[in-house]
Amino acid sequence: MSEPRVPGGGERMELPCGESVSPRQFDLGQREFDCDCSGTHAIVTDAHPLSRFVPEDIADQLRAVIDTDDEYDEFSMPHLMGSVMEEFPEEVAVKDVSEDGQVGAALIWVSDFDARRLHHVVVELLVELMDHAISHVENEDLTTEFESQLSEFDVERFVAAYREQRDFEDEYDTAV
């Protein structure tokens, strides 16, 4: 049986759950949506800032210390979501919608997990990235300080506090 299509909806996007949707049904302020599969999926676009997941000062540090080797000038959402996809290839779908001017983004990622779980995954990956980076620093004091701070860092508590502070209940949240 053929899938119903949204009139003028452009190409469909196959989700990790097996459902198919038009990327035009998402808006830039949307963080997740309730799917016909009965699940809730996180939505990320390349237009979302890194501060969706971490404070702007950490996002600034990531952009300052991570060199990119692609068409992007600095570390940004495509790099971050690429890391998520590398770790969870079956749980994240991506669609290039750059040719569709009605979408408002160039890339859309939809994960099999909800926005809170995706936030948790992203923070864990960023901590691993920072831990790897610090292992290459030849400064014993800096390494010791980082490891001390890392041992006290609770990802779940951070995510809960950050989401509460950012007020993710609507699309008008602001950078911290």
C-alpha cells in the first residue's frame, strides 16, 4: 500500500523507527515530535546552536580547540550529530534538505530517542571528546585538574539542570 504524501511535501524522510515523514512538517523551534510509531523522537537541525546542549562558553571552547577539515568554518551541529551517528548509526536518520527552501535548514537529524535522551548522549560524547583531548596535553597539572573535575561530573544531573535552566518547553529558549 502506498504511503500518503503531504501535498507539496517534497521528499520523504525515513526515520529509524521505520516511519516516513516529510521534513516540511518540522519547524526550526521544534525539539521533538510524537510519531505514528507511538514513540517520541528528538529533532535537530544544522541551524540549532551547540548551546542547545551545553553552555555557550563551552561551545566557544569547542569551536576554539577543534579544527574542522570540511566545508564548515568551525565545530558545529553537523560535527556533533556526526559523532552521535557514528556511535548510534541505527538510531539516527539524517536528511539533506538544502535544496528545499521551505524547510529552513540544510540538514535534519531525527533520533530514535527523545530529546532528553539525545541530550544525555551528546553530553557523554562531548565529555569523551574532552577527555581524549586532555590526554594529548603535556601538562600534568591541567590533566589532573580535568580528571578531578570529571570524577565529580554527573551527566544526568547536568542535563536535568541545563534543561530546566534553558526552559525547553517552547522554541524561545535562549543561550545560557
